[in-house]
Amino acid sequence: MSGVGGRKRVSEAPGIKLLSQVTCPHCWDRFLPEQVLWISEHVDLMGDPLLGPEQQQRFLPSRFTLEGDAIDARGMTARSLACPKCHLSVPRSMMEMEPLFLSILGAPASGKSYFLTAMTWQLRKLLPMEFSISFTDADPAANRALNDCEESLFLNSRESMIVPLGDLIRKTELQGELYDSVAYGQQIVSYPRPFLFTMQPREGHARFDRSAELSRVLCLYDNAGEHFQPGQDTTSSPVTRHLTQSRAILFLFDPTQDKRFRAACKSKALGPQGSRDNRLSRQETLLTEAAVRIRKFSGASQQARYDRPVVVVLSKFDEWSHLYGAVDDGEPWRNSGGVAGVDADQIEQRSRRFRQILQEYCPETVAAADSFAQDVTYVAVSSLGNQIELDPATGLPGVRPANLNPYWVAVPLLYCLSKVLPALTPRVRKRSAASG
């Protein structure tokens, strides 16, 4: 369909190669590029039938500017897109780049929010510098909550003061700014709001010539641990159904929430007012529930094991690293023949040792992971480093932001990328003696 000045729709504009099908990061519906809706700009066009009276109307345009942008019913240029099913905003990058879905799950107070914040903060620097891959917000509005957490941790104006942990990052809630409500008639459905990042090879990357093919929109989903309790995922709240879309899963396991593990930690930070949450929980039940939901929504057999990578992220390593022994501080990536890659040997060697430790203290967690997935790797991380202090004035735990020293927080995602998209982030292995 032609627009102003005889220009074609943006989906047909020269120089822009769109996907044959687009996947909504909210409701996971797939649609053709020409079906995408636009979000009106004029203030008179408020009120969307699915999103409510405070949202701008979504529309399928018939008029376009010379630049290929839609023109709304009041003559204003529209520049934002929306899913034709749920009407939620879809970044333009998802029209051109394949999505890469990844789910993060863990029990309440396991440290997911701290881990996610430290991980994305490090990836922003690490991927461009070490791997020649850009890592930027695909939708700054969708990532606002995460960006606020990054600023609170790593750009805090009180960097030399002891800041209470509760003032740094809020707990992931069951509802609120990380969820969007859509009204399908009388049925109100709450969707999780993903964090969206673009990853694209830069000059210097070994596969820069395949940039269009390898570029991805990384869609990260972070649920409150309570969402994995039985009965929490329903038609009106399909908050964990991204699991069936995910190419990999990160399961955050907090050893300090296990009574047997906690006794071995012998940390002063685990007292009545300790730096870590004092609750004890059966965390392996989340893996069991995740397995049930994946089989249910994918139509798989009840005996089927998940065939995609699962990384068990062992959090708060600073509390229990003595159980592992001497730790090599080297990062598990290196340059081989001019190609930066993930050192899979180093990660997998450590994984075997961490599995042994977990088998000794929490054998039911290892059994649940083995029953859940075929490919399980264990990676220990510390989102804050050994920097927890008790404020002498209040007795409450906190950190000095200037002293934060995250450890291996980017490794779980890098390892997953090396498995599901090795052309973008290669796996670099050491040559064996036999092959040398």
C-alpha cells in the first residue's frame, strides 16, 4: 500500500530487511511485519480498547511520511510500534533481528535482582571490549527499572557510605511496573515485562560480515520466586510461559537458604540481622515446577527432559567459597587466533566440582536438575563480592557502592550464548596433548 508521495509502507522500504515473522516479547504471538500496529501520537487519540483510557490508541495505518513512518488520524507522525494481538509496545529492532529469549528463575531472596543488575552492568562493558559485540538497550522504557538498579548499585552518590541493602534494590514484586495488563473483553491478562537488549557484532568481530544474520534482541525475563508456586500461572496471569520460548534457563540457587549449607558457611553475616535473608527454603521445588509447566505448555511427555541448556547459578559465592578451595581469579574467556571466545573447559571443569559440593550438601537439588534437563552446568557467582558490612549505627547490613566487586556474574549468560549462538560468542577450548 502506498503512502504520502507514493512511498511504500515501512515494511517494504528499501534498505530495511525485515523478518518474515515477528515474535511479540510480551504475549509471544507471531505476526507478519505488515500486521504490526502503530502507536498514535496526538493527545486526542487517547484510549486503547485493550490497554485502557490512559494509553494512546493503536492503529493500522494507511498513510505514511516520506521516511516511512505512519501518520495517525490527527495527522501526527507516529514512530512507535505495537503487537497486533496484545497492543503492547514492540521495539523496532524486533522487526529486523531474531529474538533470543532467556529466563531467570529462583526462590524469593535468592539474589536474582542483584545478580541480574550486576550481570547486565558488566555485559555493557565486557561484550564490546572483549568480544566486539555491542550490547545496548533495545527499549530504554522497558529497561527503566533495571537501569535504575544499575545506577543505584554502581553509580550511587553515596559510594563511600554504608548503604542498607534494602535501599539499593527492591524485591521483585508479583505485580506492578514489571508487568502489563491487557483486557481481552472481560478477561484481564497480566504479562511479564521483559528486559530487552540488542546484541550485534562490531568491527573486529570474526563474523562481522554476517552481522545481519547473527544480531539478536536478547529478551530477559525475571519473575518473582512466588510465581513458581503451584497455581500461580493461570490464563489471566501467564507470567512464566516464557519458559517454553527460552533458548536457555538460568536457575539461581542460594546456598545460604539451605540449613545444611548455611551451617558450613560459618559466616557472621548470617546472624539474626545478617546481610542475607534469614529464610530457609526448599529451592529445588522451583525446578520441579518449571519442568511441569514446560512439559504442560509445550505438549511434551511427562518423562521428557528439557533439551536446552540450564545453568544452575550458585549465588553468594563470597559466603561459601572456602568449600571450593583455592579459586583462580582468571576470567573464563580468552583470545585464540584473533577470535575472542568463552573458555568452556574452565567453566565445565569448575562445574563438576560445584556439582560435587552441591551433591554433598543438597543432593535433592542435583537430582531435581538432572531430572529436569539433559544439559546442566553449575556456575558460582558473587553479585556484590565480599563487601557486606554491618552499619555500626543501626546494626543493619549494607555495602559501600565504591567497593563492589562482582565475581563471574556475566559467565552464566556468556556460557549460554556460546551454546545457543556460537557464531556470535564462540567456545574456545584448549588443545589436548594428543592433538598438540
